[in-house]
Amino acid sequence: MYVIDSTGRPSATDMPVRRLGLGDLRDCLLLAIDRQWLPEEAKWRLLFEVGEVYGIDDPCGGLAGTVVLARYGRDLGAVSMVLVATRYGRMGLGRRLMLHVLDRAGDATVFLSATEYGRGLYQKLGFRAVGEIVTHIGHLRPEPEDFKHDGLRPARDADLAAIRGLDAHASGAPRADLITRLSSIAEQTRVAERGGEVVGFGAAWRNVDNVVVGPVIADSTAMARGLIAGLASELHGPVRLDLGAGEAGLSGWAAARGMPPAFTTTLMTRGGPLPGARARIYAPVMLALG
């Protein structure tokens, strides 16, 4: 039984958090729509496969809130999809969900991408801003010079081990399950090869209304441009790129090629700095997973 507060809604402290399963996917999508987010089924399915999805049931049906924790080994985790139904706003459910996943994460360093609406809560929970991410959306129109970087080609099955190794080095964490799963749903994957060795890669996967290009891992902006241009030339529809604000050259290039900035989020961490060779990550898999 739920305790009903003065507003006629259940008390937030009486609404338990539970682990969700794929059978809750429809309710996750409906909750996203309630918050005016797109019902990103492919994204949610990937989160269910590689992460831990938690939620609070709405006594009237569906979900009152969700949060996702993706673990990368014992020392790093990504938090995402902190959603609370509009009718349960300002009841403390977002805080309860965050405290739950932070408890689950233990001593691991945790990171997330925050909108302006969530930053205050995350700061109170010990997160600090370490950068910004600029999201570009549009129809990428590469120029001939964008394809001139040497050694770029479509990925082959035999490249998967090298791709997983590059991701582990750049992210500083074991993410083989994520990269393997991503390779199976990506519309395109391209690599950069030097001296017979794979030294960079990029992938593109289709979301609801665009194709996300990510991750992009490279050792130079020129290589990143070449990978992105090669991927986009084979895609249909709008393209989305999530770029670190420090990548001014790449961000300016994307804008000049038909992809203006759409919005900005804040990269925040708790428990320590992010590991790995982060300068090599030009675009994450998605904001929800890093």
C-alpha cells in the first residue's frame, strides 16, 4: 500500500525502486514521451542489454521514473535516462533514483551528461562539471578534401578485436560487450589503418529520426573528419554528432558542412577524473553511455 500525501499522490519515500526488464520497455518509451523526449526504442534496447535499468512504478499504471547505470568494469560507470513523470515532479523521485544507482555503483567513478534542468541536483550529489558536449544535427555535406586522409576503409569482421582495444585504451575501461553489441546494430563502421594496424574507427547507428555517428576514436582531427565524412556519405537522413566543446575545429567543420549546433549538455563526474586517453574520443557512442 502507498501512503497518499496532501496532493493526492503517493509519498515519494514509499515508492520503491526496482530493476526493470525488457518487458518494461513500452512503459519506458511512454515515460519518455511524457517528458517530451523521443521514444528511442533502439537506444533503450541497447541500454537494457549493456546496462542496469531501474524504475519506480506509478500506482496508476506505467512508470513514475527511471534511471540507468552502465558499468564498465569495477571502476567506471555511466548514469543516464534520469526521467520522472510530469505528475510526480518536485517530489524527490529523481534524487531517490540517483541515490539508488550511486549506491549500486559503490566506489566507482561515475559520469553523466546533464541538461540544465538536472545540473543542480547532480551538483548536490557530489558531481562536478568537467566539460561541455555540443550536439550537432543536420544533413552532413562533406567536401572532397574531407576524404583525403589516408588509410580509411570500411571495417571488416577481423577488425573487431582491434576496435575493442582502441575503445578500451581511449575510455580507460573494459567495454567489449558494448562495442561488440554496437557492431551488430551499426549501419556503418569504418576504420583508419596505418602500416597494417587499425589506429582509429567510427560507427553510425540509426535512432528514431536521425543516424547517430559515434563513437569516433582517432588520433587527429583530420582522421576524425575523414571517418565521419566516410560514414555520412553512406547514410540517408539527418545525422547527429555529439562533440566535446574543446573540439572547436571539428565542431566548426560540422557546422560548415550543414550540421549546426542543436543543444549543449554538461559532462559531469563524481568520484574522480575520467580514465583513459580521452583526447582520442571525438564522439561518444551516445550521451547516455559515453
